[in-house]
Amino acid sequence: MDKSWVKLRRMSSEYKECLDAFLDHAFTTLSIDNKTSYPCALSGNRFYQERETVRVHLLMKAMDGDNQKVIWVLHRE
């Protein structure tokens, strides 16, 4: 998956489409009890939440730019 989308404006339709594809992948490969960790700037992959909560966090807070390599590994990218 092309990861350049994380630099797009978070409210753009392209960002949202790519975010949904990322979440599809994350929830297919890593969900536990329909929850997965999420790489927003506040959580840093420490908390597990349901899909809509993760989506809202990533729209509002963005991905954690300092840990992007870790994020992709954790989500098997």
C-alpha cells in the first residue's frame, strides 16, 4: 500500500478513502474482539478500539509521524 496518503489533508476525500483501505487491512489482519490498536498521535498504538473510534481519531489527530515505521510494521504493511 502506498503510504504517501498519510501526508494528505485529513478531511480530503482521498485521505478518507486511503484511511478506510488502511482500516480494512488493519481489521482484517490484526483485530482482536473486533478492535485494533491505532496509530494516532495521542495513542501511539497503545490502545485498542473499534473501527469507528479508530477512524475518528485518525481523522482528528492524524497518524503519529514519529512512529510511522513502527505503525506500518504493527499493521503488517
